Amino acid sequence: MSKSAEDQRSSSLVVSRRTILAGTGAALAMPFIARQGMAAAKDVNVGVVVPLSGANAQFGINSRNAIQLVADEINAAGGIKSLGGAKLNLIIADSTSTPTTAATVAQRMISQNSVVAVLGAFASSLTLAISEVTERRGIPLLTMSFSDVLTERGFKNVFQVVSKGSTLGRAQFDYSVALAKASGETIGKVAIMYEDTAYGTSQAEGLRQAAKAAGIAVVLDEAYPLGVTDATPLINKLRSSGAQLVFPVSYLNDSILIVRTMRQQGLDIPTIGGAAGYVIPDFRKALADLGDGVLSISPANYDQAPELTERFRKRFGYFMVHEAIEHAALTGVLASALENAKSTAPDALRAALLGATFDQGWASVMTGGSVRFDETGHNKNAYPVMVQWQKDELVTVYPPEAAKGKAQWSKRG
Amino acid sequence: MTQGLQAIVDGILIGGVYAIVSSGLSLVFGIMGVVNFAHAEFLMVGMFVAYFAWAILGLDPLIGSLIALVVVFLAGAGLQRTLIRPILKAPPVAQIFLTVGLMFTLENGALLLFGADYRSVVTSYQTESLHLGGIIVSMPYLFAFLMSVISGGLLWAFMRYSRTGRAMRATAQDPMAAKLVGINTDRMHQIAFGLGVGLTAFGGAVILPYLTVYPTVGSQYVVLMFTVVVLGGLGSVAGAVVGGLAVGVIQALSALVFPMQLQNLVLFVVFIAVLALRPSGLLKGASA
Amino acid sequence: MSLSSSLGNAGTPSLRTLPCRPVLLIAAALGMAGLVPLGLDPQGYTLRVLTLTLLFAAMAQSWNIVGGLANQISLGHAGFFGIGAYTSTILLRDLGVSPWLGMIAGMGLAGLAAAILSVPTFRLKGHYFALVTLAFGEVMRVIANSWSSVTGGPVGISVPFAPNSLWMFQYNTVRPYYYVSLIALVLVSVVFWRIKTGALGYRLRAIKENPDAAEVIGIDTYRAKLMAGLVSAVLTAALGTVYAQFSYFFDPDTIFGVASISVRMALIAIVGGVSLTFGPIVGAFFIIPLEEISNAALAGRAAGLSAFVYGALLIAIILVKPQGLLALFGDLYKRLRKESSR
């Protein structure tokens, strides 16, 4: 009770502070606005730095599609009204897979295109590198990277819309145990297999913590090099470990290799993937019926807000994958914040992003139906969901308040 | 015990594929003296050809592998004429970096043409396996291995008994003398390069039933392929077979003792150690 | 010295009467390089690209000692680069040691690594040397990835934030890093030039021309190659520390990257002109802005287009002029002079 009252108080405080800031911003901007009144409203440049080449290109392209969709919709509906109908103008660039390049690209956008904010950059290592640039320039960086570190360094300009990697790992474990229990199975031994990347290791750490807290034995805890050419040794180890459940944390190539090799060896224990490779259309396409019934944790899912995500499917021909959802939410949040700030000044924009709850339009597409950044810049309304491949769709099956279908917790052969 | 035996069986199955994939690289070096850093990209090209043969014509990748071989052979022969021939006499530096440029171009050309999607085929035997007294032999691995063995045998017979094969070996041993006895060494180089990249593409196609294809798949194989050919002796096709099997078995066995994460480390240490302990033997292999 | 004599040989009287002209040119270029940042946004993009250009020029120059003078094509210099970056950053993070001292520690470790690496590689030539060094870089990457308790593992490592202190080598703006990179480039180039024109350079050239003959006339080939390898590795490690302080964050894949560091270092030297003092500088001023421009102009349009163009240009340069851009400029210069004298 007292907590919600406190919430209310702090939010009203923020609103008032925001109004003041916006007021000052408007006062400062007065001469410009007056001049602009005659001409068309000035476009607002928004930087988009995502991998468009290299191993993560697919995810970068998905993200770009989503951002483009949302920006087009906002522009078609009259742009940012408080800025005189200013259009969102996307400055899109390839982050490549090199953090230095990503940081250079961000610097270019800030100094040459005067972007008001940067969206990106999918992979945590790229986002971390970019954040070093944006923080020094005081430009908001809106991201869906999982890394725990991002919002734990005391940076003021990083806004993370998703649950952190360790949270995902813990949820992956706890949700699975709960689902097993609901179907009458007691879990005593589990296996963790993860790629040795930032994403794999931080999520594995969450899994490990949750197993320890639950008092369940981890009988196999194995990192493997990203993009293995042969998963057989890994699956041999899994088979002899006697685990009842396996938590593979991997990208698509390895996901497919792992699931196929398991089936070849007649290993049919439940597989609960760690997002990434397990929640994209290619996974189902590649594995055909083998993929049916595979579970995975996911930081967001398209069945939570179908009225929005179906627009993406209609335009691009595939369901709205989670990185697209998160980037769409970020674009929506950014537009609302600009609307509220009535200014493109970084300080006003940052103040508008902090504290307010965004639940209109695309901002509501995330789990929890809204986005609200705490003082570290982390979206505290986000929570992971458990999804399952049922036919060709990803269905949210846990937690109960988000579930859109029933989990099929049956062993398959 | 069973675990060790299983690891050796797995290692041999995957090693056979490494052998055929790497023998192309070895062939190119042996006959032309060019280390092709773009070689692994032709594995990717082969996988794409087999994928489209499956997706459009409905051909199994094991049959599509023959199309991949032919298509990439022709493409390779063309590339040899336009890009490789001008640098045959250039210092190694130029050769290395021309092929590095080719690597960038092929990888990103595939990205431009096919997009970044991960593609994979569906076959009936994909999840089948044989159970032989506690040892599991997975069918797609077995098929890939058998295809590699057959093609390896054919390559050996071709190099040994056919006129062209003998002419190619003569070109490798002494290009001047080969020219004097009327061998068109230019043509031999073209065939060697085409065959080298074609074999690697073929290898890529036969592993498609258990892998996925995407533009950067080749980069997973670059260091692996070089390890194989150096272990067997750069330039020796028979050596590539030995090296391939050795790398497969080392990978599988090391996974029993060490964490999977260190799989490549074990491989590299073996690689450097072989060069440190037997440099003369390997250098001898290079001149052959 | 070698430059002035080669220009003198070209036989232009105006040049012969001005033997100190190259020195003047260099001084003028340096003066300009020193003044440029004053006219640029101290936090801006142009300055950042220039800083990276200078840094990569210095890296390529260090590579040039081994790859050019000793004629050993290393594809594993990222190994030394990463040792430098990790050593100074770990010492700073855990013990609060100044990066300048960490730089010295990193140089020591890289020297040690180079000495150990020389045992299996000193007899290897050409492609074999390239392959072993490639594997060396990968070994370092796997170690950094797996040894999480010390290196932070694949998550990467951040330089603790403590801006604007010379002792802690950290600044809020790009400008100081520009000057550090410029000084580094000058120092490495001087080292390169001294080796090239000194006794070691003559020995290395003799080995390059004919290794057997060099042995016969009493040159210790192992020692000469080892010296070149050590100097190159130590300088590369020092630049690794500069890079770490400049970018604040790095992970094993970045710092030990085959394409992003090892190949690029060699590439810049080769494109400019291998074993020439000004080769890496010309190469860096060509390659780094080219990467930036192609990324800026093309990446928004089609995924992979900029990297494709980059690869195609590389092929074109090697086919047109394998000796590098400096040689190409030399040809153009000669042709122009011929035209004008006609």
C-alpha cells in the first residue's frame, strides 16, 4: 500500500520536474520555434546502429525492420506533435561485429547527424562500446541487449528495455521447474550447455544461481565455442550425465545442431532453450516437426500484443521476433518521450524518459504492457516469458498471467 | 571404455568430412603454391548450391553435392583465370591478401544475394541412427563420411591414373620441365584450382543435412582447415586425409578430458607443437 | 636518409640542391598534424577517425618490422596487442596501477610471449609462419575467453571510469588520445627507421635476400629475427594499452580479432607499401577512412554492401599494384614528371 503511494508521489514529482524542464527547454528553444513556425517542422534525427553484416546480420535486419515500421507509422500519423509535427528521420548504420566500429559509427551520428538518441546495437559487446561514447556526449542510448553490466555501471544515459541476462537465466530455470511440477514431474538433475559468449555466460550464471537456490543438482555445466562444427561430443556428455532437463543457451546454428544431434541419439528429455536461436522462425523451419514442442525463455513474445505485432507480420511476412518487438517498443517510447519533452535537447529527453510510464501505442508491446525505466535506466516492468513451439507459432505458456496457451510438457521421441 | 570408443567413431566420421573439405585446399597449394585464405568460403558456396538444389529442385543434398562440385569447379576455374593467375609469381604477401580480399567479397556477396537467414534442409534420415552394441552411429554423419570416402578415392584414382591427373602432378613437381614436355601448365592450374574449390564445395554440400548454411559459415572452418592441411603436410592430398582424421579424433577425444570450450585450444597447441617438433618433415612435405 | 638518397638518384637538380627537403617535409607534416585537432570538435567524429587512423598506422608500422624488414608475415599480432590491453586494464581494475606502468608490464609479457613463440617458428618461412602466428592469436583469444576469473571472459572488460588524469591516462574528450596516437606513430616510425638503416636492418636484408648465404657470412639468423620479433611485439603491446584506454571497453573477440586486428595491421602495411617507412602511414590514411566512408555511405542501403566493396577494392589494389600505394604514387609521379618535361 505504502509502496504504491510512494510510487504515485515520486511519479507526480517527476511529472512536475519534467514540466519545469520542458518549460525551460521550450523557453530556450523559443527563438528557433518562432522561426520554424514559418517553415516546415525540422525532422528529428534518430540513430540506429545495428549489425547489418557479419554473423548477427539477421538480427540487425529484424531490428531495423521494426524500427522502420514504427517510425513510418508515427510519421504517417503526423510526427511529433509537440515539436510541430516533426518527423522521425532514421539514420541507419552498420555496427559490423566490431565494437570499435560500432562506437565510431555512434560518434559519427552524434557529431554529423545531431541525432537526439541512439537505438542499438543488439549484441551486448557492441552496445557496451557504444555506451562509452553516448555517455560522454550525454545522448540517450536505448537498447535491448541483455547484459547485466549495461545498467550497473552508474551510467545516466543507458535505457535497457529487456530483462537482464541473469534474470532470463533464473526465469528459464524457475519457470521450467514450475511447469514440470504442474505436470507431476519432480526435477532432481539438470544440464546447462551454453556458448562461450557474453550472452551465453551471463545467462548460464542466472541458471546456476537458480539451481543453487532450488537445491537442484547441475550434472553438466559446459561452455562450448560459438559456432561448433560438431555437437556430438557435447551430446555424448549430456547423455551420460543422466540429466532430466537440458537448458541450451545458443544461437540458431548451434541450436539446430544440438536438437538434431539429441534426436539422432534418441535423447528426448525436455529442451528449454535460452531465447536467441530458439525463438526465431528459422528454428522451426530448419527442424520441421522436431522443433515442435521445444520450449524457450524469451524476453518478449508477439502473442502478448497481437494487434500491434500482426502489422509487422503483414508488412514483412514473418512473425515479429523478440528483438523486433523490443526495438519497436523502444522507438515508441522514444516518440512518446519526445512528445512529452517538447524538445530535442538531450537533458530534456533524458528527464522525459526517466520515471514516466509509457503505455501508449508501440510502447505497450513489451511484456507487462508498459515500459518504465528506474533510476539506473532499466525497464522494471519487463519480465521474461516461457514460450513453446506449437505448430508454426510461438505460444506463451508461462507465467499464468501472460499465458496464451497450455504448456505441453510431454516427453517426445 | 564405450565412451572412448564412441568418441573415436564420432571422430573418424567427422574427420572424413574434414579430410575431403581440406584436401581441396591442399591440392591448390600443392599444385600452384598459393595458400587460399578464401578457401573456406567455397564450403559456404557449396552449401548454398546444395540448399537451393533441395529447395527448388527437391534434390537431396547428397545428390546436390554433385551439382555443387560442378558449379563451383566452373566458378573456380573462372576465378583462377581472372584473379589467381596474375599473382602466381607475386610474393606470398600479395597472394595472402588477394585471397583475404576474395574472402570478404564472397562472404558479403552471399549476404547481399541470399540475406543473413540461416537455412537448412529437411531429409528423412536426418534423425536416424544405427545402434551397434552401445555405439551410436548417426546416419547423416555416416552418409557424409561415405560420400567423402568415395570422392576421396575417386580423386586419388584421378590424380594417379588419368592423363590430366598425371600432368597436374608433373606441373606441381617441376613447372618448367612440365612445360618442356608439352603440358599446358596454365590449364593445369585452372583445373587444379577449380577442382580444389569444387571438392570443398562438395564437402560443404554433404554436411548440409546436419548443419545450417548462412553467409559466415565458412569462417568456422578457416583455422580448422589449415590445421588439417598443416598436420598432414601442406600440399599433400593424402596428408590431408590423415590430417582430417587426426583432427576429428583429437577433437572428439579431447572433449572427453577437457571442457568443450578448450576444444580449439587443444587443436592449436597440437598444431603449433607439430610444427615445432617436426618442421623439417613438414617442410619436406611442402616441396613434394 | 634512404628517402632522400632515392630522391637524389632520381636526378632532379632542384632536389639535389635541397638535401634536407624530406626532413622539412616531415617537420611540416608533423606541425600540421599537431595543429589539425585545434580546428575540430574535440569530441567529434572526424577527430575520432583521425585518432584511429594514427593508431592503426602505428600498429601497422610495428607489424612492418616483422612483416617488412624480417619478411615474416605474421597473422597473429592481435595476440601481442591483446596482451598489452589486458595486462594494463587488469592491473588498473584490480590494483589501481596506472596504465602507463601497466603498459610497461604488458610490453614485458608480450616480449616473453614473442620469445616463446620464436622457438617453434624461427625456422618457418612464408605461409607456415603465417599459419602458426594465426594459431597463436587464436590461442590467446581462447585463453582470454576461458579464463573468466581474471579476464572477465567473453563478457569483456571495462576500463574503470576516472576521466581527465594524465597519470590514469583517461580523458573525457578525444583530443588527448589524438596526440598520444600521433606521438606513438612518430616513436614507432623512428624505431622502424633506425632498425631499417641500422646494423639489424642490414642483417635482416641479407637474410631476406639469401638466408643460406647470410648464415655462411656469419649472421646469426635466429638472433636477428628474434630481435625484430621482440621489438615488434613489445611495441604492439604498448599500442594495445593505448587502444584499451581509448575505447574503455573490449572483449576477447575484439582485441584478439583475426580480421579486425591481425589481418588489418598487415593489410594496412601492405596496401601502403611493405617495408617502407611511409607505407603503413599511407596505408592507414587510405584504409581507415575508406572503411568509414563505405560504412557511412552504403550500410544503410543493403546489408553487407560496404564490406563487399572493401573486399573488392583490396583485390583491385593487389592486382593493379602488389607493391602498394606508395609505389603506385611513385609511378604516377614519374609519369607526371615525364609529361611535364616533354
